[in-house]
Amino acid sequence: MSERLAGKVAVITGAASGIGEATAMRFVEEGARVVIADVQAQSGAAVAERLGEAARFIECDVTDEGRVADAIDLAVETWGKLDCMFNNAGVIGAVGPLVDTTAEAWNRTMAVLLNSAFFGIKHAARVMIPARSGVILSTSSVAGVVAGLGPHAYTVAKTGILALTRSAATELGHHGIRVNAIAPGTIPTAMTATALTGDAAAIDVAAEYARTTNPLGVASAPIDIANAALYLASDEARFVTGHTLVVDAGRTIDGGSARFAGASTAMVEQTRAAS
């Protein structure tokens, strides 16, 4: 490997599975040390163990500002610095028609998807400003770029990530900190499989859906987003800030052929069961 992140230290939320896990593995391959912050304790600890001395795990509910701060502090206490904060943890959240969406489900979605990114940016900046360097990344979505590609609350939160990224970049750039977002298209993960079918294990269904709903007709994987994060976190992107990198095989330029703002039946049933 070229070690494009040699010596760098990163915190990645939602790194126990999916995009976060793939990014943690990719970062370590390229020479970084990572803190895996996730509410899934067993899975997160297993990822950290697999990565060895280059990784640490912390159980982290990203809706709790204190726990996000703790994850960043762990990186600094362990390795002396923080070079990259990746706000990646996510859920599908509230689904179904607007008239059926409860305030509780809406607020919970915002807490996980948008408030958590604010916490990550705030506490990463606390560490990065004195160092006058650093990179902050957040996962948005094509649903934040084109309306109709996700449930309503999810769409609003992911659009909010884009605005927060631009706003933070204008302030933090004066301190040598770059702030960018990534907008993935459909990536076959357990979360996507649950959204489409109600079954987290139906990754093959999610993969086929992803392949057939983009103009290139190519299969996607979490590594596609991990590679985007790798570029933005590396010094190769030193001239890039306030930017949203769309990684979707052309889904958004095609207008989003398979819209589901109203959500699938599985989504609606999942939300009702949880309420």
C-alpha cells in the first residue's frame, strides 16, 4: 500500500459495520490509526480487534454529545492528536407519509443523522483549531441532493449535512481545517437491506437494487465510499473544502429513477413496530 494516511489519526462513527467499517479498514491499510465509535458494542469491538494495534473501540451513542466528545478524546489520549473526524453513523429513521410521521420519530432521526454531525464537528474543531490542521467529513446522501430518493426526515437531515458542511468550512478554513461531505448512492449494507426489504440480511437484494437504479449499471459496495473518504482525508485533497462529493454512479444526474419518498411497505411496517 502507498500509505496515503501514514501517521494520521481518525475517529469514525458508525464504524462497526457497512461504510464505516470499510472506511476504518481502508484507513488502516493506508497507514492511519482509528477510533471505531459505534453503539454496536460487540461488532465494533470485533472490528477493532481485527485491525489490531492500529484501532481502538469506544461504545458511542452519537445522539449523546458527551459520548462523541469521549471518542475524540480517546484518539487524543491514545495517539496524541486528531487528523480526521468522519461523522458517518446513520439510520433510515422515520418513514412513511408526512401525515403519519410522529414528532418522536422525526426528532430521533434528526438526532442521529444531523445533530450527531454537529457534535462531531464541534468537538473535532476543539482539538483541531489549536493544531491548525485537520479534516472533518460527514456522510450525507443522494437524498440530500435530489428530492424523492429517501424518506422525508432522512432527506431533510441529509440535506442539512450539506449546509452544515459548507457553513463549518467557511469558519474552520481560517484555522487550516477542511470540512467536506460525501453523498453516497445506494450502497448494499444492512441498513439499506432493512429499508428495502425489512430484512437486514438481504444484502444481495440491496446490491441488485443498487445495480439496477444507476445509469452505469454497476454494482456498488461500501469500499466505494471508503475510497472517497480516503481521498478527502488525504493530503491529495488539500485544496478541497466545503465540497460534497457525490458517489452514486450517476443516480442524481439521471433524476433518480426509483423514488421512494413515501417509503416502501417494509419501511412503514418497521417504523410502526418501533413506535
